[in-house]
Amino acid sequence: MFNGRFSLFNVSLWVLSVYLLAHVPLSEMRVDDFEQQALAQNREQPPVSTEKPEPINQHLNMGKCFHMPRSKCPAEGNCTKVGSMSVFCCDLDSARLKEALASTITQNTTYLHVLNASIDELDVSQAMFRRLASMAFTDGNIDKIVGQFPKYSSVACLNISNNNLTSEKLQPSKQRPFAYLFNLSVLDASANNLTEFPLSLVHSNRKISVDFSGNRYLPCKNFQKAMETNNSSLVTFLNYQHTYCALDISFNWFSDVRIVQIDHLRIQKELSASCRNIRPANINCTCVPERLEFLGNEITNLVAVDCSQRNLTSLPTVLPPNTLKLNVSCNNITSLQTVADDPTYEHLRQLIVDHNDIPNILELEGTKFIDNFMLFSIAYNKLKTIHTYVLSNRFVTTGPAFSIAGNFIHCDCNTEKMLKPWLLENFKNIPDYKMLECDDNVPVVDLVESQVCHTPRDWTDYIYYIIGLEVLILVLLISKVSYDYWVFKTAGYLPWPANKMPRLPCDWLCE
Ligand SMILES: *[C@@H]1O[C@H](CO)[C@@H](O)[C@H](O)[C@H]1NC(C)=O
Ligand SMILES: *[C@@H]1O[C@H](CO)[C@@H](O)[C@H](O)[C@H]1NC(C)=O
Ligand SMILES: *[C@@H]1O[C@H](CO)[C@@H](O)[C@H](O)[C@H]1NC(C)=O
Ligand SMILES: *[C@@H]1O[C@H](CO)[C@@H](O)[C@H](O)[C@H]1NC(C)=O
Ligand SMILES: *[C@@H]1O[C@H](CO)[C@@H](O)[C@H](O)[C@H]1NC(C)=O
Ligand SMILES: *[C@@H]1O[C@H](CO)[C@@H](O)[C@H](O)[C@H]1NC(C)=O
Ligand SMILES: *[C@@H]1O[C@H](CO)[C@@H](O)[C@H](O)[C@H]1NC(C)=O
Ligand SMILES: *[C@@H]1O[C@H](CO)[C@@H](O)[C@H](O)[C@H]1NC(C)=O
Ligand SMILES: *[C@@H]1O[C@H](CO)[C@@H](O)[C@H](O)[C@H]1NC(C)=O
Ligand SMILES: *[C@@H]1O[C@H](CO)[C@@H](O)[C@H](O)[C@H]1NC(C)=O
Ligand SMILES: *[C@@H]1O[C@H](CO)[C@@H](O)[C@H](O)[C@H]1NC(C)=O
Ligand SMILES: *[C@@H]1O[C@H](CO)[C@@H](O)[C@H](O)[C@H]1NC(C)=O
């Protein structure tokens, strides 16, 4: 009896040893083997542990991943089991991590936290990660993340906080590590140095909470996209108050980067509403935030409105607040009067009215737009003349640009005398100045005085000849009178024609 039991025990021990030897090579252990190892253990060694399985979502409460404090770290860089489903590791480098995970992760491991991993690459395609519901690699230094989470990974919470990660490391252009994380509901990528927002994460129509706080250089436009384009209630920003983004601020001549709190970006909704208010109704202009600007201490979202190719015959009215840029190219607009009349044009700095039917810019005289504009493009219109005085003061600085190509103006001597020098003088502000042409297709800057100024010559042009002639006649007259006098005195008679002249009363005086 005893013998039988002993040999039975012996045999099963032997079988197990052979099994393990066959299936668990000590080095280069593949992750898939854990599964088999665990299955084998399950089959042959019923668990003695009386520990109750932890509820599956215990660690995912309140949007937190499984996370242990440093004080609970196992001694000198190792992994340890926490309960039956969790593994906690500390201070591991690439080689040790592999080894340590191999000896602790089992089929049942659902939660993993690795604190301070210093590794060259984290291959997320490994099968052992597939069963994790919560995966955290925090407070370490990960050189890059490679591979792609397998399809139908159950990872619901991913914490890669504080790993000195940059975007190139996180989201290589070809592989998209997070593409198949269909169950991901929490992503903590805080305290890294990401420069690109992994938009693929928020594309699908499911709720997700993300933490991007402590990344200083994420572009604001990425956040704007994530917040605004889709149903914004799908993406929740954890640590909202402490999430900042980098704003490209283009002041007039230089650009700068300001770091702003992301709350400043929540404007697209209002913008869409005010975009629909543009009159005439139903022309479906598009309105996008162009850039943010600090006006005083306030951040103002400046808007770009595009109403090009809408068959408009006049400028649209009721633009969204703070419209900075308006593009109404390719319409049939005949007047700029609205710029002067509509108060919603007051922040306008860029007006593009190319390919319209505008005959002159007189209506802009004295408008705020003329005082402030940075770009005024009125190319391919029907300008017949350019009232330069409307614009003259604006070109003292190099900023503002004025575009007038493709207009065929009426040219005369005045054009050559006034407009041509004005174009040449302000060529820096009028990049296409050579393309302003006369009715006869001669560029205004090529006008030649002798060809355009053919007005009949004024009598004043002959004044010197007349004066010369008069002087000559006077001299001849004086000589003749002197000669007559001399003849009269010496010969006593008056030569012709003086002797034929009738006597005048004054002659009596002479005699
Ligand atoms: C991720 O890890 C960081 C750093 O250890 C921690 O502060 C944060 O709470 C964790 N985030 C989540 C969502 O668990
Ligand atoms: C790591 O811990 C396991 C037990 O969890 C132990 O067997 C192993 O020797 C430890 N390794 C080191 C390097 O401390
Ligand atoms: C992180 O782990 C490395 C070894 O991988 C160790 O040298 C370093 O001291 C650890 N950092 C901290 C803060 O403990
Ligand atoms: C995994 O969990 C199941 C049920 O909770 C248990 O029966 C089994 O022994 C566990 N396996 C290991 C390797 O802990
Ligand atoms: C994803 O989550 C749902 C419910 O939250 C669960 O039913 C499903 O099994 C999960 N999928 C995977 C692959 O874990
Ligand atoms: C962060 O990574 C860079 C290389 O990408 C490295 O030079 C730097 O030392 C790392 N910083 C820390 C705190 O580990
Ligand atoms: C973070 O990224 C920015 C821009 O790529 C870089 O200028 C900066 O040095 C990085 N900071 C750290 C600590 O790596
Ligand atoms: C919005 O959702 C649609 C599908 O639902 C997706 O195609 C699109 O890329 C999403 N856009 C953003 C910015 O998330
Ligand atoms: C946005 O999502 C919320 C909840 O997910 C839903 O109630 C709402 O109808 C959605 N709105 C749109 C416009 O899809
Ligand atoms: C604008 O959009 C509405 C609805 O999408 C459509 O009925 C209308 O025809 C559009 N108008 C123009 C000018 O495209
Ligand atoms: C503009 O008018 C043309 C013809 O008159 C028409 O084909 C085109 O669809 C119109 N465009 C819009 C935006 O209404
Ligand atoms: C409007 O302008 C387009 C060219 O931009 C022209 O083809 C069309 O005939 C014009 N329509 C009217 C009504 O003038």
C-alpha cells in the first residue's frame, strides 16, 4: 500500500520532471510557453492556494491601472507576485526583465506593473501581454516601443507614464502599436516628451480616458482635433487641469511657441454654430480656428472663413467673431462695401477676393481693414484703376502684402507718372507688381513715357521761340529806326517806308 503510493508519487514526479524538461528550456524561453507551462501545472498540480481570485476590475477602478508604490518593491531588481493575478517588478534592465517576467508571469496574470524598467525596446506584441487587462511600465526609461499589440488584446488600462518617451519611440510611422487595443479605456502617457498625439487611439467610437499631462510639446492642433472633430464626450482628458499643449503663435514677423492649458481649445463647437450664421444662408462656408493669439491676457481664437466658389455676388455678412481671414475667391462679387459696413469684419487681416468682378478699392478707404491688413489679394478682378492713396500709408513696413495680378487697368500718362513709380517703390509689398497690366496687355511697370504721354504739345512748349522771335523783331525795329534817323540827319530825307507814313500828331512835336 505504502509502496504503491510511494511509487505512484515517484512516477508522477518523474513524469512532471520529464514534461518540464521537455517544455521549459531554461534560456530563451518563449512567452507562449508560459501558457503551456501554466496549463501543465494546472493539469498536474491542482492549486493548493486558497486565495480567492481577485475581482477582475479591482485595479481598474477610478481609471487607474494596477500600480504599486516603490516601497513594495521586491529586493534588488526582481518581480514578485501580488495575489494570484498580479505581478509587480522593479528596477530591471532588458536582460533581467525578460528573465524575471518569465519566472513570475503565468496564465492567470492579469495585472502587471513594472517600475523603473531601463530597456532598449518594449515589444508589445509578446503574447504574455495579450492576457493582461492592465499593463503598466512606469517611471523608467524605455528607448522605444516596437511591435503591435495583437488583435483582441484585452488590455484595458495602459500606463507608460514617465519613461522619457518621445513620439518617434511611441508611434513609429509604419507600425501602429495601439491599433488593435479595442478594449483600451485608459491610457496614461503622462510625464514623457511626446511631440505627437497618438490620434489613432481616439479614432474609434468608444470612450477612452487619456492622460497627456507633463508632455510639453504636444501640438495644440492635435488636441483640438481629438476634442472637436468627433463626439467630444468620447475622449476624457485625465489631469485636465494639468494638461498643456504647444501653441504655434505666428505673430506678424516671427513665430513663437507658447504652452497653454488645453481648456483654451474648446471652441470649435461655438465656431461651427457661428459659421452657420453667415449670410446669405446655406452657403456652407467652412470655418476653422486659424491660430490663437494673446490679446491682452486673453487667449483669442482667430478664425479663418472660406466662402470661395459659392456663386456669391456680394461679400458674406455676419462672420464668426474674431474672423482673421476671409477667402471669397472665385465668386461674382462686385463691391467691397461690406468690409466698411459690417462690424464683423473688424478683426479681418487677410482678405482674398481673387477671381471676382471688383472694379475698384475705393470703398475700403479709411476702413479698419486697410489699417490692419497683412494680406489683401485682389488678383484677377476688374480693377480699372488703383487708388493708391487708399493704401499708401500701409507700405512703410514690410509686413502687409497686396496682390493685384491679372487686372487690366486703364493706362494713360498719369498711370505712367503715378502708378508705375508707386509699384516700383512698393515692390516688396506687392510681390506680383509685374503682373498688373494695361488694357492692351502691357505691364504697367513697362510703360514708357514717350508712348503713353502723346497729348498735343501745349503753347507753353513754344514760349522760348516766341520770346526769341519778339526780341529779334525788336532789335530789327530799333536798327531800322536808328538807320532812318541817321539818314534823315545826314541826307535830310526819310527813307522808305517812313516817308510814306501819314503824319501823326506827335510828329509835330519832333519838328
Ligand atoms: C501611471 O503611473 C504613474 C507613475 O507611476 C502614476 O502616477 C499614475 O497614477 C499611473 N496612472 C494610472 C492611470 O494608473
Ligand atoms: C527573483 O525572485 C525569485 C522568486 O520570486 C527568485 O527565485 C530569484 O532568485 C530572484 N532573483 C534575484 C536575482 O534576486
Ligand atoms: C532604476 O533601475 C536601474 C537599473 O535598471 C538602477 O540603476 C536605478 O538606480 C534605478 N532607479 C531608481 C530611481 O531606483
Ligand atoms: C489560475 O486561476 C485558476 C482559477 O482562478 C486556478 O484554478 C489556477 O490554479 C490558477 N493558475 C495558476 C498558475 O495560478
Ligand atoms: C473587452 O471588454 C468587454 C467588456 O468590457 C469584454 O466583454 C470583452 O471580453 C473584452 N475583450 C477582450 C478581448 O478582452
Ligand atoms: C531620455 O532619452 C534621451 C535619448 O532619447 C537620453 O539622452 C536621456 O538621457 C534620457 N533622459 C533620462 C532622464 O533618462
Ligand atoms: C523634448 O522634446 C523637445 C522637442 O523635441 C526637445 O527640444 C527637448 O530637448 C526634449 N526634452 C527632453 C528632456 O528630452
Ligand atoms: C471621427 O470618427 C470617424 C469615425 O467615427 C473617424 O473616421 C475619424 O477619423 C474621427 N476623427 C477624429 C479626429 O478622431
Ligand atoms: C456623443 O456621445 C454621447 C455618449 O457617448 C451620446 O449620448 C451622444 O448622442 C453623442 N452625440 C453625437 C452627436 O454623436
Ligand atoms: C449647404 O448644405 C446644405 C445641407 O448640407 C445643402 O442643402 C445646401 O444645398 C448646401 N448649399 C450649397 C450652396 O452648397
Ligand atoms: C454656381 O453656379 C453654377 C452654375 O450657375 C452651378 O453649376 C454651381 O453648382 C453653383 N455653385 C454653388 C456652390 O452653388
Ligand atoms: C460668375 O463668375 C464666373 C467665373 O468666376 C463666371 O463664369 C460666371 O459667368 C459668373 N456669373 C455671373 C452671373 O456673372
